Amino acid sequence: MAISSISINNVRQEFTLHEQDISGSGGLESPYLLVPLSFSFMPYRQGEKYPYSEFGILHVYGELSLTPQNVKAVAISLPLHYNVYQPFTSNMGLRFPLTREALFYIEKYRNGNLTGYLLFNLQIAKYESFPVALGAVGTCPKYIRGFEISQGHTTFSIEQSQWINKILPALGHKTATLIELPSASIILPTEYSQSLAELEESRKFFLAGDYDKVVGHCRSAIEPFKKDLPALRTSITSRSEHDWIKKNLVATCDYVDTIMNATYTITNKSHHPPSIGNFGRSEAEIILNMTVLILTYIGKIKPDQNV
């Protein structure tokens, strides 16, 4: 929980942002983040013998920034109708739309947990009661004696597992498909073991949002088998299967090399960080899944047997 406060009518009002309850919805068509807040309102009064000074909340304006690079969600501006005439607790959900561009940059810059910053303004109406003649019966009519803008802000962090497993799928994005691979290879046990270790590192970096390192470890995972194609040819009796694995190994290595050479040439400019932003989530996911499929095939090859 992120606990902070705002000042309304010169009285401190506490609010809490419930990070664990932040959720996503809308799918790819209209993705948005729902940020839940709870307020503990305490109206002003001069003393226990005096009534509380009533106020109303008429409008909220909110901004949401995500990642240290401050990727912006769409700002919101909504009418509200809260009358506060005594101490009470109220919940408020702020729904921030996300563009596809924002989602792209969130995943590009996120490293582990997703950090965020919330800023909101509440438009407050201050109420006052008309004086009532002595002995009059009935309630006191009220009028607005003035307005004020109260600003609140807080930082927060969404757990990586919550973002990856719950929020991203609700926004229409799926994590990389994980396929169960054979635990060992009969024909190339050493190389296969090394490749599995590289693939595991690649998956970890994918979940952490470091897509450059995803591609780098995928490249390291398939490189040993490109060098050992003769061993694969000896073990595969089917000519068509050998041609398939050969073409895919070579093509995948060449594809990754081509992309890496092209993107690194572009991103070596001074205004780009040298190791961040060369690959996006979708590119890394494609290369990761291609690598998984190739390793799955190789792991199932047995000497003198068709797969």
C-alpha cells in the first residue's frame, strides 16, 4: 500500500493507493488500468461543540506515469458527487486508458516491477449554512461560499508477477508461450545442456522486460547446434527432417544476426542508450519461441531414429 495525504479546507485528509488491487481490462481494443484509492475524510470543525464544516468533491483530474522514463497513460477528467459532512471512508477507482504506444514503451523500459507515479486534483466546494432566525424550525439551507483545488500525489510499484500474469493478459497481451523441453539430449548432451541454460536466462530477461538480452541469450542457445550440424545429420535418418532442422537453425541464426547488425547500427547514435531499446517485446517473443521450438526438436532426436 502507498499511503499519502491531501489538504482540504486546511485539514489533512489521508488516502491510500492499493497497489495489489491495481487491475487491467479492456483487451487490445480499449486497454485501461484501474487504480483503486481509499480516502479517510475528516471535515473541519472548531471544537466538539461545533458542527463539521461540510464540503463537496465536484471533479477529479488525474495523471498516471509509469516506469522511470515516465510513460504517460491518458489523463482523466471526470465529474464527481461526494458530500462530506462527517468523518467517513470512501473508495474511488481511477480508470486510466492506455494507448498501444504507451504499452509498447512500458514493456520496453520496465525492469522487473513496474513503478508508477499518480497525480490528481480534486475540485472542492466549501458549503456554508444560512443563518436561521431564533426559534425557527427546519434545516438550515446551504450555499457554496468558495472553491479550492486540492492536489494529491504518490509513488507506487506493481509486482512483476502481478503485471505479467494478471494485468498484461487483461490488456490483451500474452506472455511468451512456454513449451516443456526434454531435459537432456542423447546426441549432443553437453551442447544441449548449455543451450537450456542460455534459454532459461533468456526467459528470465523476457519477464524482466530486458528484450535485448533475451535475443542475445537466444543467439547463444542455438549457436552450438549450428556448428554441430554433421552430428545431427548422422543421427537423423530422414533426409527431409535433417534439411528442416538445418534450414531452421541457419535461418534463425542469420535472422537474429541480420536484425542485431541493423538495429545496433541505428541505436549506436549518441541519443540512444547503448544496450537498451534495440528490440521490442514482440520481436523478442518471436525469437524466443523460435528458439524453444528448435531446442525441443533437437532434444527429441535419438540415434538412428526418426523424430
